Amino acid sequence: MGELRIMDRNKGDLKVIWDKDKPEEIKAAKKQFNKMLKNGYLAYSVKKDGSQNKQMTEFDEKAEKVILSPVLQGG
């Protein structure tokens, strides 16, 4: 199973889960991933132990967990 965690300022935390053996679930997760990147979010793959692996620019259906976060702005 793969998991997208989307941090949204207005809607809170959204979780999208896909089964790596179900193409329709992979397609839906990829669509959500790409939508969030187009909206300016950053994506990071995370290992099961919680350690950050790398920033992502393309969906990877084999990722264990992906965190999508809006760009933080200081002021």
C-alpha cells in the first residue's frame, strides 16, 4: 500500500491510499499528486521509519508514503 498525505491550510490533513496491485487506485493517486504539484505544493517521499528520503517531482507508485505540503512563506 502507498499513501499520500496532503497538508492543506483550509481542509486540514487529507490521506489518499492506493494498492500497488490496483491500477485504478494508482491512477487516482497519481492524478491527485499531479494536481497538488500544479497548485504549487512540494512532494517528499518518506520511509516507513519516518525518515525523509527525497523531494519528488514525479509520482512513484512504489513509494511507501508521500507528503505533499504547500510552500511555507516567512515574513
